[in-house]
Amino acid sequence: MIREQLLDPGAAELAGFLNRHARACACLVQVAGQMEVTYQGRAASTAEAGAYLLILKADGSLQIHHPKGVKPMNWQPKTDTVTAAAQDGFCVLTASRKNPAETVQVVMLEIQLAQALEITDEAGFVIAGTEAQLQATLARQPELIEPGLTVLDLELLTDVGGIDLYAKDAKGQYVVVELKRAKATQEAVHQLSRYVDAVREHLPKRAKVRGILAAPAISLPAAMTLERLNLEFKEIHALPTAQEQAAQPNLF
């Protein structure tokens, strides 16, 4: 998992490390130590010298964290260029993106640790609990999928199987929801498409039917197929705790 690690690196050594791994975009890089951070873009800000953790992910996203708290104090969801250079005895990292135009510059004053970690996401993400629990929770709280959604039925039987959630949206359109605990694949998309077609056959021709695939993530081929079929994806990251669920009125 650890591709390369530096302890108490010098400025030139650290700059070489960062350029090497930032350009490869094949691993997660984290740097811990004393830094000074400057941001220029839609606003301007400077974080005075302090102990920070910098994380650069393989997708080009950048985060800089305080020693405490969940949220990063500075971040870029996307970077177009990341470069590092030794300047005046310090390693200076510059991360920029074009749209919107913004730049984060990090002067690394005294670094204790720099790591390049090989982390893959092949296992995917799975919501805790069974699919039946997921279905029951979203039936009680359909706003987790979409505000204004009203559930009409669970496991509505069709010629091609049972629909997880059959609902209406805020505009009165019928909605077929297919639920997945793990990353949704093309098979889930085709399954949803079959359910939508089955529902359309039993409704007036003017009735509008939407299809929603609700899951924690979706594969790229599945997302492309979903778009081609004019279906939708809703990201469901987490469910309420058991205590929160118990506090909700049970509609079923």
C-alpha cells in the first residue's frame, strides 16, 4: 500500500517526491507538518503557519486539514496542474485550476512525513444494513431520495419482478425507484428500465413515468447507459441511525 515514504525530507527531495506522484495521478499523497497556505480565486485567504495535513488524491482533488475538525480548511475538488519546487530553502506546492480560475499555494516549512499510498476502490461502497432495511427506511423517509416524493407502494409486482419503491413526485409524475446497497452496475440500470416499461404499459399514454436508481455509487458504464435511457441516479450515502429511525412514524 505504501509506494514511497519520506521522513523529515529536505525541500528539493520533497519537491521531487510531489512532482513524481502528482504527475502520475496513480496514488494518494499525504504530507504532514508545518505549512503556510495561500488561496487566490473567487476570494483570497491566507492560513498562517501551523501544523496541517495535505491530501492530494489520484483524481486531482486537494484537501488541507487542521489538526481538529472534520471539514478541510481549504480544498479544490479538481486541479488542472500541480507542481512543486524548492524555493528559498522551502518546498512550495502550487495547485491550480482553470474553471473557476483559482490557485492554492502551500509553503512547506517543516515536514515530518510524506507518503504516497496506493489505494484502490475496487471493493466499492456498501450501505450498512440489509436491502430490506434500506427499503423500509426510504419508504418512511422518501425525502432522502428526493424532496416531495410520496411512496405509493412497496414491492409492487409486475410481469418482470417487484418494484422496490413505487412513488409520485411533487409534480404528480409516477416514479419507479430501484435500490442498491452497493455500487450500481449496468444490470441494475437494465432492471430499472424493465420496471419503468412495465409500469408505462399499465398507465394512460400521457402519464409520465420517471425511473430512479438509488445507490451509494454507480459505475461509469452504468451511468452512461442510464443517461442514454433517460433514467436518473440518486446518490444515497448513509441512512439514519436506529434511534433516528425509531423516532420516525411508521407508515407501513
